[in-house]
Amino acid sequence: MLQHLLIKDFAIIENIEIAFEDGLNVITGETGSGKSIVIEAISLALGSRADSSFVRFGKDKAIIQLACTLGGEDFVLTREISAAGKNLCRINGQIVTLGELAALAHQIADIHGQYDNQLLLDPERHLSLVDHYDAGVIAPIRSEFQSCYEAYKAKRTELDALIRTQKENQRKADFLRFEVDEIRQAELRPGEDRELTERIALLQNSEKIYRALESAYTLLEGEDANVLSGLGQVQTSLDSVRQYSGKLTEISASVNDAYYALQDAASEVAQLRDNIVFSPAELDQAISRLDRIDELKKKYGPEIEDVIRFADQQEEILLSIEQFDSQKAVLQKDTQECLTRLKSAAARLTEVRTESARKLGSAIQQELRDLNFQDARIEIPISPAPAITSEGADHGEIMIAANRGEPLKPLVRVASGGEISRIMLAIKNITGAGEGTPTMIFDEIDAGISGVTASIVGRKLKEIAEHHQIICITHLPQIAACGNASYRIYKESDDASTYTHVDRLSPEETVREIARLLGGEIITETTLQSARELIESSR
């Protein structure tokens, strides 16, 4: 329950504190005095969205603190909203996210405002009331349904995408086939371009290379200047004296190695020289082949390995396209299986919803009898929706016959403002009791009602307050007379600003406030006596 509320620099409120009591707490005040601002502040403390417009003009930030209890544990919920647009949430001084604050607050209090009445006039919201009423049974079945729905939706999307791209893929297949054939027919080998570059350079410079090789060979083993012969003589001379010195032995070994290395080099030079044959046809063929490879590298490269890899990838895509029929058949089978499971889950959801709707309609009808709807009938028929959606395969709408002998009609078409308020009060009492919410807050639940009906609504609020803490803003004396604790909101102005105040009313002050609600500004002994009688009758 809510114990204490502090509001500082919020809208027209400079600084107020309210200590709430058990039972029915009634807040009254003139129109525009700030009653709804107090509820807005409580809503923010309980995790609703905020913006900088809530900060009192000329102040840096607004602060709202709410002390409350839940399950025997004390909590202090704090919201700070800065004029710069930042806001801070705390639980017991610890900074938390807005989601964490709202998750705790949802267990503490439920706020009903006039906007909830508008939601009741939206038939699309009625099914959620059915689901919420028997959530313990419906929630797991609905969760299973939604899993089936997501699975079916994913498969259906995949199948639709496959069918949608069928014609495009058929055109694409021709192009893919051309690319793959172009690359495969070239019979590329990794490194072939480097080999061709070397071969072309060799062919284009064959005469120059031949002359160089011939000259080198002549120097190594020619008749006029024979390097190998001279080196052999050096080797012979050193061999004859190497036994006299370790150094001579090393030199002799080095010369020996050089001799055999040059002998091998001479042999290779001779072989290369003898193999050089200039062929214009071979050169043209090599250049043509390298041009073709370069062309493919520009289109699919940059290297031969990349070209080959590209062909492999395109072949995989081509294979996938060519297997369209088999893929389609598999997806159609999977989609149908998902749809079968979805329909089965939807049928189970319809079954439990139908029972929940029956019980909820009966419970609302019973509550309405306590709220002066003696002959009202309420039903919530569950009928097939035009299509299965993420919410199920059902349509549910509250139907009401307000008077005896009238047929059931959609609530949205026949209910007046006062009837809507009472129906919402009935629903809040039912769902609040089911949830075990400690505190229920009503902002002008009395919209559209007066007279006897107002007294009945007041007594119903008092009855609910036996099991819940109720905070209620009202302008009706019949409801105000039922309060266990009464508060009056009023505002004052000076030359600079406007200030809102909240007073906890004593029993005598409560009488005067109810008399004001009965008679306006002029309070007579008659209105005071009427107020006392109203309070007494509410007991």
C-alpha cells in the first residue's frame, strides 16, 4: 500500500506531502486545483513516462517520492525529472531503470483514469480483459499459441519469398549459367598467369638471351678463354701444398667447391642455350591466353583463385535455383505442418477463452447488480475472427442489455458515460481482487453519474476498500462521504506564482468539505446537516 507521497516542483505544485491511510482515501477540490496532477505524480513514481514539461517553471528539476509497502517490505520509489530532459529512477536510493521501477510498481498499485473508460469503448481491447481475468490458465496456452504463430509466420514468409523470386531466379539462372560456363571453359590453373608472363618475356627476348648464354658458356668452357680449365689448374696447384697448412686446406676446399659449382652452371647454361627456339606462333598464343586470363580477372578477380572461387559460388546458387521445385515442396510441407499446429493451439486458446469470458461476464453482471444495474445482463461471446492473428483466432466483445427485456447489444453502442464508469469499476474490482493489487487508484471514477447511483458507487468503493487501499479523486459528495480519510486540494496565488496545497481534513473539516460539494460556496447549517447525514448513511 501507499504510505507517504512527497511532490516537489512538479507542475503547479511547489512542495506538498500526503500521508495516506488504509481503506478509502478521498481527494476533493475545485476544478483546476491540481487533483489530477497529484495522480499524475503518483503515476510517475510508479513508472510512467515523463518529460521536462512536468518541471515547475523556473526550477531545475521535479522530485516525486513515494513510500510504500509490499509483502511486508518497505520501499521508497523516487523519480527526478530535470528541466534539461533527463530523469532518474531510484528504489530505496539505488538507481534503477524505468522498466525495473515499473515492474515493482505494477505489483503495488493500479491506476484507473478516464482514459481507461475510453479503452473500454474499444472492442479490440475486450479480448485482453478475458485473457487477463483468467491469466493463470490462459497465459501458458496463449504463450504456446504465439510460439506456433511465430513459427508459422516465419515459414510462410520464407515460402512467399521463394515463390516471389521464382521468375526472377529463372532469369538469373541464365546469366549465372553463362558466367560459370565462361570461367569453366577457360580451364584456369592457379599461377598460370605468372607462368605465362615469364614465358612471354622469354620469347620476346630470345635472341638477346641466346647471345648472353653463348657468351657465358664460351667464357666458362671456350677454347680461347676457359675459366673452368684455369680454375682446375688453380685447384691442382693448391692440392699439392695443402698438407702444409690448415689455411691452405681451407682455400683448396673453397676452390674445389667453386670449380664444381661453375661446372654445374656451365652445364645449365648450355642446356638453356640449346633449348631456346623463337616461335612467333607460340608467342602469339601465350599473349592471347594471358589476355583472356586478364579479362576474366577483371570481371571476376582480382586473382585467378578468386575467379575460380566465384565460379564455385555461382554454381551453388545455380544449383539452388535449379532445385526450386524440391525446395518449394519442402517449404510447403513445413508450412502446412506449422499451420496445423497453429490451428490446434488456436482451438485450445478459444476453448479456455470461452470459459474465461463466461465467468468474467457473470462476475461483471454480479458486480453491476451491486452498482444499481439490477436488470443488466452481460455476456462476452467469443466468435471466430476473420483471420488468425498474433492475438489468436477469436473476436470477443462485451455485450450488454441494461434493462429487462432488451436484447444484448455491443457495449460501445449503448452504454452511457455513467454506465461505462460503473462497468469499469466492476471490472477493476474483479481483476484487482484476482491480482491481489494492494492499492487501487481512481481518477474521477464518478464521471457521468450522480444522485442514488453516486451513493451506490461510493458504497462499492468502500466495500472494495475493505480488502484494498483505495485512493479516489471525486467531485461528488455521495462518494466523498464514504471516505475513511479525506484530503482537500486547493491552490493559492501571489504576485509571482501559483501554489497547490493539500490538507488532511479532520472529521469536522470533512463535513464542511462535503457541505461545499453539496451547496457550493455558501455553506449553511442545512448543508452541514445534510453532509453529516450523508456521512452517517455511508456508514
